[in-house]
Amino acid sequence: MPVPILQKIKFNPDGGVIKVELKFQTMLLCTYDLDYRETGSNSSVAGFPCKGDNSNAQDDVYSLPMPPSVNMNRSLWIFVTVIDQVGDGGSYQVDIIITQDGNQLGILTPGEKKLVGNLKSEILIAKFIV
């Protein structure tokens, strides 16, 4: 399994809602588990974990708790699984875009990759700081 990316995301504790959006650039099936963890704990923040995939038209956008100041030092864990149901392989890219008040705070991405075999997992981790 690849080494997780721990990215620090700076946010405005007095600003608006922080949003997390998953974008998929692939014809392959992708599923995800998005967990938001309390500071220094394995416990999930209320309302998390969330699950989804890229097989439907539903938006893959999640709002973090308000006020934004409660998010200090919490960590976001995204577990993505890419699945090739027909065995032909293919390329994929998953981007996790974090915004506040319409401004991009950061992007988590493993970059463009090729799937060899039927299954690949990625883990991305972000920590929120002021």
C-alpha cells in the first residue's frame, strides 16, 4: 500500500464553512471512505465517516463542522479504491479539493496513475491548522 500523504491545510478559524470535494478523472469505478478524526484520537467527528463512489451523479462534496475553529488539528483520512471490473486496466486520477469561502485551501492527490490488475487502494491524509 502506498505511503499516506500528510498535508497541512491552513484555514481561517473565523471564516465560512470548509468543504471537501472529491473529483474523479477516470472511466474506472472508484469508491471512497472519508473519515474525519478528532484531534489526537481514533474517534470520528460526528457525521463521519462518509462513503461514496463515482458511479452516480450525486455530488461528492462534504462540509466540515462549524464554526471553523473547531477543526483545528483534526485530521481528514480519505481511503480510495479503484476497481477495474473488466480487467482492461486504465489510468485514473483522484483529487480531493478543500475550499473555504470559495477559496482553495489545498488539493490532495496521488497524481495520475495507471491501474494494473483489478484493484488499487490509495490513502491520503490532511491535518487542519491555522
